Amino acid sequence: MKIRLIEIAGIQAAYEALHLPFGKGLSGNQAKDNKLIAKLIHAGPEHAKTMRGVMYWLDIQAPIYWWREMETYRIGRERLSCESTMHIDCKGLSGKELQDAKASICMGKEQRAIDMYSAQCLRNIYQQRYCHRLPEWRQFCDFILELPYAKDFIIC
């Protein structure tokens, strides 16, 4: 399994949106803002809604069986594109031949995809999978820990 961070966006927007429910603008004090973010995150996802706006784009190459489990996380995760078994493994095939070729693709075959995850989605994944018995989940959670702003927006 290979994982690579491509891009992060929405940090400034999250900080600016943070104080709106309190009728205030940006505090200008990042330490104070991070303390408020942690408090809201611990209060539950409905209170930490600004974390839905912090987006991480990841390039992931993982076994198909892992991708099937990742489908659990549909809220806050968007597939931008992935390798196509039609164009890579079954090029030029059609009908029954195509059907048989697709059916014979091993679940252990690695497939590459680029997905976008909100910080809130990554928090859910981390909380639910960091002790998972499948090594790929532990690897993914270790990667989450190393992301920029992970300690402020994801782990708290």
C-alpha cells in the first residue's frame, strides 16, 4: 500500500468560519482558535462542522479488498478518479470474455485512486480503524497522524 498527500485546502476558511456561531470574526490567535476547534470536535461532529471544509487530496494505491472496506466512508469522501480495470486489465475485451476477465481479477490486486477527504471524515476513519486487525488500516491511520494539521483538526 502506498499513500501520498497531494494537496490540502480550506484551512483559512475553517478558521474564519469557526467564530461565526458566536457572532465574532477571526480571533487572530491561532492557539486560542485551535483550543476552540478541539473543544468543538470533542463535542461531536454536529459542533465541528467547520472541519468538513478542510479537505485533503490523497493518492492511494491499495488492494481491492481494502478499497471495498473504504466504501464504508461515503460522507466527506469523494472519488476523483481511479485506475480502470476495463482499460488496464481487460483492454480490448467484450462480452463473455470481458465478464470472465473481470471476474478473475484478484481482490489482492492493488488499484490506485485519488480521493478527497474532509478532516472530519479522516477523524472518523482514524477513530474507527486505528486498532483494526487489517495491517492496511493501521498503515492508513499512521499516515493520518503524519498529515499537516492532523493534531489540530483530526486527532485533537
